[in-house]
Amino acid sequence: MEKQNKDLLLKKVDELVSLVKETNEYKRYSELKNKLQSNKTIMLLISEIKKLQQEIIKKEYKGINVEKEENDLESLKKELNSYPIYQEYMYLQEDLNNTFQNIRSIIEKSIKKING
């Protein structure tokens, strides 16, 4: 009986994922992701931000002042956020993450009910 309930739950999870992937939001998110990945300027900015973040972490670990790097990082982030396509992508990413978190919460509650 318990195995049947878990199998049914997994089937329903697959159905939920499929439903989310069929939404306009998810389709637009995927479209934007592809556009971002093909935009060399945006990808370069993202790469520079990641490198600078790593540099900041290393310097902080060594106790080195990172004020200049943090200012540079903020400038790069501001530049990245000036691209409407990136803003929309991030908005949709957050929205989809919230949707998936809600689904996760429902699943966890269902599992607790199944396990008693």
C-alpha cells in the first residue's frame, strides 16, 4: 500500500513538472535563457561578476580589504541589470523558483501524511 502511494505521488510530481513546463512563463524563461546564452556581452558580464565574486571571497578569507572590488562588483551588476532581457529573465526565474518551492512544500506535506 505504501509503495503504491509513493508511486502515485511520484507520478503526480511528474505531471506537475510537465504542467509547469507547459506554462507561458516557463516557455518564456527558456527562450530568454537561450537568448542570454547567445549574447556575448551579457555572458562576459556574468563571467566577470563571478570572477570578481571569487576574488572577493579569497581576499576576505586572507583579511584583505575588498572595498574596491565590491564597488567594481556593484558597477558590473548595475550594468548587467540595465539589460531588460536579463531583468525579465531574473524575474521569471524567481517566479518559477517560488512555484517550485510551493510544489515542494505540498509534496513534503503529502509525504508526511503518507508516512503517518
